[in-house]
Amino acid sequence: MLTPSCSHLQHTPSLQPFVVGCSKRPRTDQTKSRTTCCMCRPSGHEAHAALSRRQLLHALLVLSASGAGSAAANPAQMPMSLDGPSALTDQQQGVPAVLEGKAKQAVEQALRKSVDKTKCPVVLRLVFHDSGTYNTAADNGGANASIQYELERPENFGLKRGWKVIQQAMSNIQGTAAEGVVAHADMIALVGAYAVGLCGGPLISVPVGRIDAQRPDATGRLPAEDFSADQLKQAFQQQGLSVQEFLALAGAHTLGSKGFGDPLTFDNAYYTALLQKPWAAPNADSMAKMIGLPSDHVLPDDPDCKPIIQMYATDQQQFFKDFSDAYVKLTTLGARWKPLVKV
């Protein structure tokens, strides 16, 4: 069963999207291969007429901030289906929805079967490369599962392994109440949030109801690993993300083999390493010099970035909260939503 998660439905009680995550933190170290995008580590229409993009994202972020990591509420249930046309019209506005009942249980089971800790870095990287193609000026790209058509691009090297996890999770919901409700684009966001929680990070509330793309997104939209701080800020601004949101999302670099702490533990080690600059130490060995990428190294010297890095380095809970909010925003930017049809 699904219920709408938008605040403009004023007679619907306050709802919380399906929360995914796990507090267990087994310590099985793994390493991963090279990277080609500044935001990732391999291993791993415009606004609707009745609901603007700003209002939609605000509603989602409020829900996420108020409910991350807690049990789902028990609102009055309204039978609905997310089945609908492949494109939205002015008469059929789409909205995000909340997984409930058997559909929610089916997704939870699918995530447990499909994702183990060793796969977390690559599936989180997949999220960034799928959602990171959104452009505010063009108002296209974003969280739409177009990544499945883009796996041969150089910047997506190594992501076939992550896409296989999504395919496995989708296979695991076949024949359940979640089939036909959860799209590939939804599953990407769900799997990424689950991965963060599985590695000890925050539990993130994720709405569903996205429409999958039928073609690849435009090329050249992911920030390069050799971007300057100004280029990075501009690139993420073009995606609709602020400096703080971009830096909170950059904390995902803590997962992986680039030297920011335990490669399979989600924490704030990325920020402490940025401030310590081990790659620039006079006695830095070859391993220390390999920590991070050029696009990481420029951040602590930028006057806009440094105060935020310092905050996250000393306050992991603030980082977790801001990452959760930014993750929900990232995975809804550019998303087209299926109309809710009463059944």
C-alpha cells in the first residue's frame, strides 16, 4: 500500500517515507578500483503546475529531517496505486509516495538479500552517477535510472557491478506487492540509502514513485576529478545544490579505497583527513600521496568550504543529518513522479 508524501495533500496526516538502513557494522575490509568522477569511488518539467519543484523538495526534506532513523508513523491508510502513464500531463500530476504494508516488507527483504557490506561503496557511487546528471537550466537528467544506458561511459567505469545489485533487488520484488510500484530509479535511491545505514551511517527516509528514463541523459555533466574548488561549486550549483549540500554529499568518499578511514565504515573521517592533508606532508610516502583526488585536495583551502569541513570534522551527527537531507534532495532532483491513482 502507498500513501502520498506531499504536504499539499492537507487532509493527509503527517507521513514519514520508508526508512532504510542497518545498525550492524561488520568489519570486513575491502578495496576498490580507480575512480573517474570527483564525487565517487568505484568498487564501487519543469515544476508541476499544482506543486512546484521547490515545494516538493521542501516537503521531502522536512519529512526526512523529522523522521530519519525512527519508526514509520501509522497514518490513516488510503488505498492507492502508483501505476500510471510513462509521462506526466497537466491533468495527471505525479507525487512522491510512501511505501507501506506488504510492499514495504517486500522491499526490505529484497534489500537484505541483495546488498552486503562489500557492495556498499559501488552502489552508493551508482546513486551519484545516476542523480548527478541533473541540470537546473535544462531541467532534465537526474534520478531516473538512465545510468543503465550510460554504463559504457568512461566516468562510469566499474558501475556495471553496482547495476547488477539493482537488477538483483528488482528481481527479488517480482511477484510481491512491490512489483510495479518500485521503479529502477526508486531502487537505486533505496539501495544507496540502505548501503549508508549498513555501513554505520544515518538511516535515510526515501520516497518512491519515480518514472524510469527510456534513454541516456546528456554527457559531460558529472564534475571531473581534477576540478578546482570554484569549478566544483559551479558544477553542483548547476545541479541545484548549495556548497553545504555538495560538501555533505562529498562525505560519501569515506566509503572506498581512497584512504579516508575504514573503507567500509560511513563516518566523518573524510573531513578530518581533508584538514590533516596527509598527501601534502613533507614525509608523505607513496600511500599517503594516493589519499583522495585533486578535487578533494583543493577543498580545505577554499574559504567557502573550509568552515563546513571543520564543522563536519568535529560534529559527526551534524554531518549525518546534513548528508541525509542532501541525499533526499539529490535523489529527487529531476525525478518525474507517477500519478497516484485510487484503486
